[in-house]
Amino acid sequence: MEILIAKNAGFCFGVQNAIDKAERVAEEGRGVYTYGPIIHNRQVVENLKSKGVDVKDDIDEVKEGDKIIIRSHGVPKKEYEELAARGSEIIDATCPYVKHIHKVVEEKSKAGYKIVIIGDPSHPEVKGINGWCDEKAVIINGEEDINKIDSKLHRICVVSQTTFNEEKWYSIICRLVRMAREMLIINTICNATELRQKETMELSKQVDVMIVVGGKESSNTRKLFEISKSNCDNTIFIETAEELDLSLVKGAKKVGITAGASTPDYIIQNVVDKIKEIDVENEKVSS
Amino acid sequence: MEILIAKNAGFCFGVQNAIDKAERVAEEGRGVYTYGPIIHNRQVVENLKSKGVDVKDDIDEVKEGDKIIIRSHGVPKKEYEELAARGSEIIDATCPYVKHIHKVVEEKSKAGYKIVIIGDPSHPEVKGINGWCDEKAVIINGEEDINKIDSKLHRICVVSQTTFNEEKWYSIICRLVRMAREMLIINTICNATELRQKETMELSKQVDVMIVVGGKESSNTRKLFEISKSNCDNTIFIETAEELDLSLVKGAKKVGITAGASTPDYIIQNVVDKIKEIDVENEKVSS
Ligand code: F3S
Ligand code: F3S
């Protein structure tokens, strides 16, 4: 039996990078915290805690000497200053793609552009971005928000939350282009999600059985399941290896595995290990 | 009878400015030429000729000491150099709005943006603009041209021919935004046409008779006629004062006048003078 794991299954580059950083810092000693949960996955947060990385949600909890990890979402500019003022050591794990957006909005707002962020105003990433242009961005989450933009503006710079839906982005942009004479439009949607979906599409065409690993509540994982199911009838949706009914995999020549954005690598590995129990002699794992 | 003349009837600011410049230079002496006809209106060109301003269409005709007027459309950068190399004196009457586009495409192409011009590739203004980014712009005149854009481009700067249709511009832009991650979109459509139409709309609502002056072949004048007719049934379309049938104007309390983009002021004035013949005692002209 051949087991094929999608290259971009599970965490994106930015989240993996933040977790790796947190683990490395924890090895150096105590007093290590992430500023907010590193990802919306209880197991990952618990796992980090067991390695000595706890969560501080509120800046008021931060004490002198704390090592504070800024997660991949990033934070507003003034929170760096507040964290530093409290005497904590900042370990910046902001995803470089998000950091790039911070730079753009800081530079362009200084150059006289009104900043528009296409995204969910309650999302920490969006709040973080807004904190790099003095919290003066107009935030647009849907076409109904477009009238928030002052029609007398001349220069607008538009960026997106990295996980915003691409088609929704384009339909908002088409309305936005009428709002100002000069528009700098920077599509900062991250392709991690698209890549994961594309790979799932390709992989599910080649295998007899496809396993999608991720939270049942996770919309990005459910999307992977739908994509896979459309190509491969034998698609199985599980949260953990324990859920996997091996009788469904038995007899398959090729098994594909993909995973949602908040599925840690070790859960994927557990699934692989369980499948290998079926035929320990005749295995071949490619990734 | 009250005669109301639309403020933006006839020439736009840029064309009027070029004609004024040509007339001033002609007063100073001989050897004055426009580089190409100043506007597509035979009477205007003939009138300038009678004042000593002839047309040179070909750069090879330009001689040392010639005073060469660059018309409102502008010309490519290298033609300034060629004109200077021939020892001519350049009088630059490029419309400042067009000059601004030249600056933008020169600056942005140097900054690494691929330039896209939305406009008619055979129009002298578009050729001129392209001549400020080393003739390397992609020129798009309709949605069918969009596939001319290399899909691997990262940064695109889009400008428009000043007389491009606004709705057509937006529908092209909506397709374009998918072509690159970073787009600087500068709507350089001039509002002279829109202003002329808006004023015609307003004026035609207030008057008993509306007179639209301009070439029967001129699409922008015909558009003014349609707008006016929709508000004022007594709308008259004439090319010159001679064509005006005064019996149609007699008895009106308010007469409005507007004119297409290539109608010179003196033709409008002739129309005013002819109407005044009706009631020389009781006149009042506002503009
Ligand atoms: S956090 Fe992840 S989703 Fe993209 S922007 Fe960074 S790789
Ligand atoms: S030539 Fe006229 S149409 Fe506008 S761009 Fe200049 S005022």
C-alpha cells in the first residue's frame, strides 16, 4: 500500500514557524508565553503548555522578564511598545506575509493614502494591520460596507486579510474602484489555503481512499472534504487517528492524506502510523 | 428674452489653452507651427492659419528656428528630443492633465510597474503616453485585449486615455484586477466631457428652447443633443448660426445654448448674436 501525504497538509508556513519558534524558546528556560493562543486548536495549545509555553491573553498580565511570543497574526504597532514598556522580551513570530502588510499600510498611510482593509474587523490579524496605520483604516467585510468610504477621498490603498475569500475580494474590489481616482490595490490574500485545496484536488484524483484530517467544526477542513469527495467517493473525514475505521482502508493500493489548517503534524503522523498497521511489510510512504 | 450659455460649452480647458498659446506666439512673429492639427475642426485650423499658425504633420518638415507648438494631446518623450535636435523652439501646450499622465507612467515604469494604458492605440494621446515609458505599455481598448497582459506580472500601473468612456473603463478594470497581485489604478479620464453633459442636462431643464451647436458628425455633440432633447422638446441641433431658424426661438422666455467639444467660441457667439436680433431691446445674457 502506498500512502501519499499532501505537501501542504495541516499548518501553513506562518503557523508552523510560530510554533517552532515557541518550542525553541521554551527549551531555553521558563517564563515563555504566547500573546493569545497560537492557533485555535486546544490540543496544540495544551501541547505547547506541556513544553512550558503558556498563554497570556491580556497585556496587563505581562510582567518584567516575560518572553512574549507574538503569534503569526501579528499585533498593532502600539502593542510592541506596551510590551517593551512592561520590560518583557518580545519574540516576534508574526508571519512574514502579515508583516509585509504592516509595512505597506504604515508606508502608504504616511504617503497620504487612505487605507482600506478587506477583512473581518473582529479578526486579530485585521486589528493588527489597522494598528500600523494609526487605527484609521476603513474595514470592509462585505459589499454592504462600501458606503463607509468617504466619496471625497482621492487616494486609497487596499489590502486584504490573508485568509479572505478570493472571489469575495474581487467582487468588493470591482465596487471599490469607483470610489477614488487613485487606487493602490494589493492582493495580500495568502495562497496557503488555495495551495492546500489544489493539492487535495490533485491527490484525490490519484488514490483509492482519501483521508481528510481536521476539526468537524473547521470550515476549511470541510471544504477539503468536499473537494476530495467530488473526485474520490471513498473520502473519510476524521478528527484523530482513533476515529479511523481501518476496514475502510483495507485493500486500497493508494491512500491519500490531507489535513485542515489547524491540524498539527503529529495527528497526521498518528493516522499514517495506524494505516501502516494494516500492512507493515509492504509499505511505501511518499510525501 | 434671457440667453443662458453653458459654462463648459465648446472647447475644454486643454484645447482652449493650446489655441490661446498658438495665437499669442503667432503675434510675436513668423515661423509658427502646430505639430499636427490642433483640433479636428477645419474652421479652427483655417482660422489659426490666417493668424500665421500653419500645421506641420511630419517631424522631417521641422526646420531650425521653427516655433513648434505641441498640442494638448502631448507627444512621446523622444519627439521633444528630436524637435530640439532639429533646432526648433518648442512651445509645449500639452494639457496639464495629459502631462500628469506622462509623469506617472515615466515614474512608475522606472519603479518596476508594468504600464497598462486603457485607450485607443491609434490615438495620438495614447501614443504620446506610451512614449513616456519606452513604448513598453500594454494598450487595452476593450475587454478582448486583456489577454495581452502577461499573467506572470506582479505590479501593474493602469492609466486611461483622458477621453475614454467611464463605464467601459470600469468594466475593463474589473477584469484587470485579477491579472496581478499589486495594481496601481489611476483613473485619468478627464471630467470635461462629463461636466459639459451635466451642464447640458441642468440647463435643458430650465429653458423653453435649447440650442446645441456642433458638427453633425461629432458623437459628443450628438450626445449633448440627446441629453437636451430628453428634457426639452424644443431642442435645436445646428452647426453654425446660419442654420438657425429664428422662428423656432421667437417667443421663448429662456434660451439655452451648449456646444460640442470642437465648437469654437466665435461660432457660439455668432449664434448668440443672431438670437439677439429677435429682441434687441429686451435682452439679458447670462453665462
Ligand atoms: S500565517 Fe499562514 S495563512 Fe499565510 S499569511 Fe502566513 S502563511
Ligand atoms: S485636453 Fe481637454 S479633455 Fe481634458 S485632458 Fe485636457 S482638458
